[in-house]
Amino acid sequence: MTTIKKPKSPGRRKAGRRHPLSSVALIAIGLLFTGGAYAAFSTSTASAETSATSQQTIGEGKKLFAANCATCHGLAAQGTGSGPSLIGVGAAAVDFQVGTGRMPMQMNGPQAQKKAVQFTDEQIATLAAYVSSLAPGPGLPEANLLDEKGDAANGAELFRINCAMCHNVAGAGGALTEGKFAPSLEGVTSKHIYEAMVTGPQSMPVFNEMNISPESKRDIITYLKYLENNPSPGGYALGSLGPVSEGLFLWIFGLGTIVALTVWITARSN
């Protein structure tokens, strides 16, 4: 009896033979795992380096704090009878107070006076890093909020409502009670203006995001810089002190002119 063999199907491959694309798939899987392992290793190494750098920065800031600030604020920044606690004030408060020269204080008084800055930018950054490591607080503002490209008209309205009663509508400053004063805002950097709003130095209230949003703070900065960079459209601004300087000008020169004219007329009649 003759056995008839069936012809092999052209689409069927021999048993044990691998698909032509299997090698490509294995290589792709190997590259994927290798790349993932390398990325994980690189990320962990970078994180470790960043953590080490942060700890070093905080350590340097702690040394500077102990040498220059602990006398008034305490070794752990817990505050003393000579200075308030700094726990929770954040990096923004340190950058403002130290970056404007108000701290360390030159002398005791109703409020810290602005003077020449005592530390470099790097030292200020380490002090801010140490204080901010103690407890959460307002951080340094982002660069896009300091570009002075906000809405100046909205900033002017917000400034008149929230700030003009102390700083004057033109930011020229003004007197407060008990020997305190609101300083002039002319020449103050955008960064320090923003930090003052979020930290409330001296007698100034704190304007958090619930009071004035970051974008609105940007508008206020834009308005102040507009005033600073544009001359008074009405001529000499008399210090931008409004009715105070204008009234004084009228009393001195206006009344003086009237008195002088009266004396001259009287002398001629005699």
C-alpha cells in the first residue's frame, strides 16, 4: 500500500525555528531595560548630589546665622527678648531683610533702617536656605512675576486700595505712628517689592495669595516701575508728596509774596 505525502504549506515554518523579527524584539527589550536602569541610576545619583549640595548650603547658612543672627534671634532661631522667632518666615523674609541691609540691625529703634548690605548674594542664599529649612514659609518669587510686564492700570488701582494710605499714591513713602514710617519705593528692586508683600516687614501687613494673587502683585510692581521710569506729566513733582508739599509751597511762596507786596505798598505810601 502506497503512502501519499501531503505537500507542506508554504506559510508553515519548521518546528523550533524562530521568527525573523524575534532577534530585533530581543535587542529592543534589552535596550529598553538598559536605558531604564541607566536613567534610574542617573536620577538617583543626581538626587543624591542635589541633596548633598542642599545640606552643605544649609550647613553654611547655619554657621553664618550662629555668628551674625543668633544673638538676637536665638541659636535655633526660636526668638529672644531682642528679636522675634524666624521659624516659618521663609526664604523670602531673609532675602528681603538681609538683602536690603536692614538685618543685621544697625541700632535698636522703632524699625530697622535700610543700610549697606553686609553679605554677598551667596551668603544671603545660604542664610535663606537655613531659615527655610526650619519650617515652611514664603519662598523666593519666580522670575516671570518680576518682569515688570503686567497690567499697570490694574496695579495702580490695587496699589491705591491696599498700599497708598501708607506709601503715598506715588510710592513716595510717609510717616506712621510711634516713630515708624513707610519707606519710599523708588529704586527698590522688583524682587524686594514682591518679598515685602508676601512677608509683611516692619508694620506692613502680609498680602498672601488670598488677598492679592501673584499676578496682581506683578501688576503692582509694573505700576511702581512705570512711575519710576516716567517723569511727572505735570512738571516738577515736589517730591510726589501730594497736598503736603503743594500746601507748603503755597504757604511759603504764595503767602510770602503777598506779605512782601503788602510791605512794599505800605512803604511807598509812607
